[in-house]
Amino acid sequence: MVNENLANEDIDAVYTWVDGGDPLFLSEMRKLGRQCEPCEVRDSTSDKRFRDSGELLFSLRSLEQFAPWVRRIHIVTNGQVPPWLNTDCERISLVTHRQIFSDPDLLPVFNSNAIELQLHRIPGLSRRFLYLNDDLFLCRPIYRQDFIVGHFAQYFFFDDIPLHGDCDHGRVHDRAYAHTQRAARQLRPMGGKRRLPSHCPQLYDKFILSHLEELLPDAFIETSSHRFRHPKDIVLRILYSIYILETLVRDKGHASKTLKWNSDEYMFCGLTVHLRSSLRSLAEAGLRRPRFLCINDDIEASGNGGMVSLYRSLLLRWLFPRPSKFESGGRRPAFEGLKA
């Protein structure tokens, strides 16, 4: 039997979204990128980081179909608005970076790590909320109890992949993983074998996020100041899991679960220009319909990239054919200003 308090708890969903094809966005990103160190922008300004292929529309369809209990959906943008979005829907809340960054002089920002550290400031946000990237989809029903243990504890989902621990070597995001672990030493965690958090919806408590900012103010400020991904970024999902599972709050009943790749529970489809492997991965996702599906765009400019993108679009339309109440038939301005 589901606990009555659990069944009635308000839980919102939060997305971050950007239209990386907008000319004004690209112009601003390139101009500011020239002012940064190469390590910050080499991988962080790649088209694949910001490419919008319409995934958010289908992710919202999946959320409405398989998690109807979610109260409100907050879409965090730099001022852009998806042209198909029904902004009159009472369950939709558009949130700009200016509303959540405590220092507006840091804007515009192109660093998802910096943006995620501000999510607890979203106006009207429920205490606990699910955070999703727009390349995440639900293909089966999910429930509050999939993420919550008892009254106050929660589940954490991990891949069976060791977490990168070298701050000086590796790609920018890997070094940020290592830096986050180094910064977390101030919290006196127990340590031990750490694994990579899965690409699935993540549950956060905004009060705990505020507390982490109080505990690590310098780390939060430094990451927020990085306009582009940086080796010394704090990665929220890693910091949060370390704090909950390894510090003094670890005895509150929190639990972790390893998700098996390519299972009915979880699939991570990494799309590349390699046509055969990408199409095989998409076909398997369509047949299996896992509970958590991440279709990660790692496509560099290539002739095969267009074919892979086409098949991804066809798959999403087949999996989620029914329009949601979050969609509008009319078109709205796609850009309202990076600093809005």
C-alpha cells in the first residue's frame, strides 16, 4: 500500500533547454568563447552540445503519458521559447537564467553545470523535484515510489561504470567529475568505490541543494562563473549523491541501485556518425521500450549524421505519437534575448 503522504506529495519536473541553432545564440557563444581558455571551449562549444532536434517535445509527451502525477513542469532557458510550446498551459512554467542566477553579471552562460547549481532557486518549485535532460524519455509508467524510500529517503541510480578520478587528465567533463569528488572532501564523505550516475530522471531536494551551497560556497561560485564547461566545475548529480550516501545523512534510509544497460529498465543510446551501430541501437530501443531511455546525441558533422537524426525522429514519433497538452498549434518567437 502506498503511503498517503507519499501519494499526495507535490513533485515537479525541471528541464533545461536551449535552441543551439539560433543565430543570435551562436553569435554570442562564439564571441564569448574567444575570450576563454581553449580548455573551456574546445569540447564545450561543439554543435552536439546545443543541437535542438525536437527532443523536448517528445520527452514531455512521455512525461504526460507515463508520469501524470507530476505537478508542474519548469523549463529553464536563456530566454528562448520552444515554438511549439503551449505557454498558456497552467502546468508549464518558463524560467529564465536571470531569474535563478544570484549574480546576473555571470550571464549569458553556456555551461549546464553552472545552470544546474541554480535550479533550487526556481520560483514556486516543489521541495522535491525530478530533473530531466531533454534527451530523456519514459517508455513505461514511473511512480513516486520509484524514487522515494519511506518519507524522506530516496533512491539513486548508477551505471556500472567507475567514476573518473583524475583531475589532470581526460576530457573536460571527466576532469570535472574528479574535481567534484575532490571538492566533496570538505563534506568528509566515507569514500570508497564510486560509480557514474545514470542518465535517467534525478530526484533532488531543493532544501538540501541550498544547504550544499552554504557548505561549499566557493565551489558553487567558481562553477557559476564558468560560462563554458570547465575542468573545475562542480557536477551536481555527483556532489548530491556523495553528500546523501556518504556523509552523516547516509543512515536515513537512502538506497542506490545499479541500472543494467540495454535492459527493460534502462537504455543509453549513444548516437554517432556510425550508421549501422546507431540504427541498431535505435531499433533495439523501439523494440524494448525501456522505462528510462536516453538518446544521447554525439553526432559530429557528417553525411551519415543526417540519416541517424532522421531515424531518431521517426522512432520518437512512433513511440510518442499523441500530442500532449503542453503543445500549441501556433508558433511563438524562438528567441527573446540571452539575458532575459
